[in-house]
Amino acid sequence: MLRLPTDGAATGPLLAEALDGAPAGHILSAIADAIPPLAARLAAGRLHGDPEAIVGTNDSGDKQKALDLAAHHHMLAALRAAGVRRVLSEEAEAVIALNECGDFDVAIDPIDGSGSIGIGAPLGLLFSVLPADEGSFLRPGRTAVAAGYGSFGHSVDFGFSMGQGVHVATHDAGAGFRIAREGVRLKPTASTIAYNASNERHWAPGLQEWARDLRLGADGPRGRDFNMRWLAAAVGELHRILLKGGLFLYPDDARPGYANGRLRLTYEAVPIAFLIEQAGGQATDGRRPILDLVPEGLHQMTPLIFGASDEVAVLHSYLGSKG
């Protein structure tokens, strides 16, 4: 048996107990309970069939893998049992009605980063919880009452906020999720930056200048060095930035189909922005806070910049000066 110097009894309050009685707490508990089976299926890879098999195309034109749809139906069952009224999922074109008398709606991306299924890369899910509304999901993110994510890595983690800070729980196989970090706060400065450098040549001039100055490091106008990371999964970047700090960006660019970025506003950008703001950071589309945006369509895309508040401000200054 592997024994580390820190071996001992598991610590940290149980997530289920911490959420008990909180508004929408039962919904967060239901989502958390549904995460370990997803993580286990991902970990099994091709041992029980091919989770990467292409089975369709979603509303945004992305190829759907077998596990995308399996996760979608798995989460629908959990949300139905939790009494959720309606669900907006990346894997369904229309809103799905579950419980007519439910008090809350949920917007969810059941598997974020699914392009990396099967290679052991960080994956996860993202969600926000909103008061049930007779209208639609076309409302600003500031109407959300809670948001969270699941992270499937060498640990299975559940990050969440109900508007009173960000907390991260880690799955303990013997007991369920235990809260491992409370009141997570972001440093205002960033030393690690995450973006797809292959797209840089398509960016606005001001953003290209910002990236060039980053790479110059201590020899350039920024006067210090930066590290670069790119996980190709927004939820993986979110988890890392919450715990270690940094900045992520997937801006709009000049390529056909990318004028509005590539991440979905309602069920990807909004949950991320809710959590990042609760941790003291910023999340914008390059001009406005993500949580102030009103979507015009269920699957609307948006540019997304999130992380350390000071670096977001610096990036905005470059965009403001050169566009």
C-alpha cells in the first residue's frame, strides 16, 4: 500500500451537510452526487465501449461524442429527481421541461472539453442555477443564485458558489465529497496565462500587442516574465486559476464563425463568471462583464476573458488603445 507522509483520516466537512437547508442546496447536492459516476466512466476509457464515438452534432455545430450524450441524459435524470423545473443543455437544441412546479432552472454543459475525451486530459462540467422563470433562459447571468463545476482529473473536485464565496470539495471514496478549500480568493496579478496561441494572428491589433509584450517578459514593457498554459478545456483552466491564479482568454477573432468567440454564454461563460467574481476576479467579453450580458439566443457564443482582476484591466487597456 502506498503510504505518504501525510497519510491519515480524511478531513473536511461533508459537502452534503454544508449544503443541507441552503436555497438551491439540494440541486447542488444532486449535481455533486452525479459527478463521481461520470468521472468513473471517463476513467474507464475504452474498457466498456468507445466514449469517443461520434453520434451526432449539437446546435453549435460541434460533433457530439457518445459520452457527451450519455452525460447529458445522466444529468437530466439527476436534475429531474432534484425537482428542477427546466434545463438548458449544450447537448439539446431546445429547453427541456422536467417538473412543472419546480422552483429552479439549470443551465448546464454536461461535459466540457469533450474534444479531449480518451486521452486523460482534464475535463469537467459547468452549470448555473436560476430562479424558475415563465419566460426563458434569455436573462443576464446576475439572475443566477448559484453556479459550479465538476473537475475530472487525478482528483474529482466540485467547485461551487451560492453567492457567498467559492468553495471546492474533493471526492472521498469512503464518504462522498468533503470541502477541502473554503473562501477561495484570486490574487489580483497573474503570472500564468492560458490561450490558444495558434489563433493569435487573427486577433485584434491591441490584443496581439498585449500577447507580444507578454512574451517579451522581463525584457519588454511588462518588466516581468509570464508562464503559458493551454488545457483546451475551460473548466480545467477555471479549476487551475481558482487554485493557482492566472488569466484565461478565448477572444473573438477574424476567422469565419468566430466573430462572437466560441464559448457558450449561458452555460459556460456565466457559471465561470459567477465563480470568478465570487473569488475576487473579473470575467468579461473584452468590453463588458459577462454577468451583465443578456443572451439573444439559447446557445449564443461569447468571447471570454477571466481571471486575475489586474491582468484583465491591463488587457482591456490594450484593447481600448488599439482595438
